[in-house]
Amino acid sequence: MSGQYIIAIDLGGQSAKIAIVDLDGQIRQKWSIHTNILDKGQHIVPDIIASIKDHLDLYQLEEKNLLGIGMGSPGSVNQQAGTVHGAFNLNWEDQQDLASAFHQAFDLPFYLENDANIAALGEQRQGAGHNQAHVVLITLGTGIGGGIIIDDQIYHGQQGSAGEVGHMILNKDSHIQCTCGRYGCFEALASATGLNNLAREYSQRFSGQSAIKEAIDSGQEVTAKEIIQASQDNDLFAQKIFDEYTSYLGQGCANLIDILTPACIILGGGISKAGDYLLKAVRAKCEQYVFKALEGQTEIVLAELGNDAALIGAAELVKTHERLTKA
């Protein structure tokens, strides 16, 4: 492989993170730019390209020093064509041909992947997955994202959109509606939003004393972090919510283990910052639901790379494709 470095891009609705990564997966330089979604998002890619060129000049790097460019994007990604559609948080109403734009700007290989998949690849190669061949990443933020690694490769499925773990139904009788329109989705019950959904629902049935319940009943915004902290501080209302929440999260993990039996399930995203308090509860709940013949075969662990997972994954994507191309 020629080139000492890789340009890695993690495109999000608020910012685009960009890094120069070496072939050992170490981030050498990192910066971010605002994601300008005005005018149907037409400024996003030109802004990224201009920023990359500016920083290559700043760090005195030329294209001959680069192996390629890897990028993670929201939306449904066609990896072969290098296109994205359905990235509505970027204000992209139509399909976007990212590969053509980058190939016009740089004489370098360009590889595109869904943002959750690329974060999973980063954690699998350089983070909590410890290079295990079969890994699942669940990101617990305002929604639930997922990425599946099978035989050391991102699993895309028939149409390229595999890994939407947030929309498996966990409770068909739930009154909590998901953003997809259905009720009882994993995302509606076990994301940070889901934790708040459960708190609001349970506040109608709880008659005891609780600072969290009082805040909810008075119309205050209560964060998932505050609910979890209150649970740790022995707030009975918060403990009951957290118990139900981790029950759903454990059930979702058990379903994935039953179907895929990965070496590990990695929990990432903001909720995972609850650390061992979350992990202990989820592992215990998962044991209750998983098929007994598979019990103990999959480890549930916390993500290690934080916000760098997708950048490292983007670099790994380039390395993988270039190895295959040169083989």
C-alpha cells in the first residue's frame, strides 16, 4: 500500500469531524467544521473538501502521502456507487453522489459507509471489539443505531441497510410510539429518549415521593443522565424506571445474541457513560432472556473509542478496501 496517511470523515447533522489517521489507526490530527444544511445541504460536501485541502496545506501533505479517503454518513448508503439518500437531518432531499464530488476534488480512492456501521468497524478493529471477527455495536443516544460485523466485515444485508436494530419490536402492547410510527420499538424504549418515555409513562402510576417524578409532573425537562444518577442515589421512582429500561435493553441484546451469537455486543453512545452501573444491570437482564444454550457465549461491553470510533472506522474502511484491491 502506498501512502502513509488516510483522511477520515465522520459527517453528522451538527458538525463534520475530519482526521488524518496513520496506517496503525492512530489519529495524528483532528478538527471539525460546522455542517451547513442551508440550501438543501448543497454546501456540506464542498465545505468538507475545502477544509481537507486547507489542512493538507497546513500540515504540508500531498496526495502522494495519502492512501485514500473514508467517510461515514447518515442515511442509506450505496457503498459501491458512493451515494447517500434519506439523510434528512442533513437537509438532503435527493440522492447525493458523494463519490463523484470527492473524485473530482482528489485523485484518491474514496470509500463511503453508513455512520453507525463505520463506528462499529472502528470499535471492532481498534476498540472494545479487540479484533474479534463477530461484533455488534449498539449506540444509545436520542435514538438507537447499530452496526453488525460478521467475519471481520460490515454486514450490509440484501439492500445494504442491515443493522437497524433500533426498530425491532420489543413490546407490541406498548403505548410508547417510535419516530418510525410504530409502537414498542427498541429505540422507543431503550434509547435516551426511551428512558424519558418510560419515566413520563410511569409517573402517572407512581404515588411515592421522588424528586424526578416531581420534576416531570411540574413539566420540567429531565435528562436520562439525571434519571440514572437518581437511580444510583436510591430514588425509588428512578430505580423502577431504570429497572424497566435495562430490562428492555437486556431483551434487545438477548435477541441479537440469539440470532447472531457475536463474540461481543458493544454499548456506545451517551447512555453508555453510566458505565458499570448500566453494564451490570444489562448483563443480568440479558441472562434472563437469552436462549440458555447460548448463555455466556457473548460478552456485553462498553465502547472504548468514544467520538473517535467513526473516524477510526473510516480509516479502517480504506485500509480494508485497499488491501483487497491490491491483493
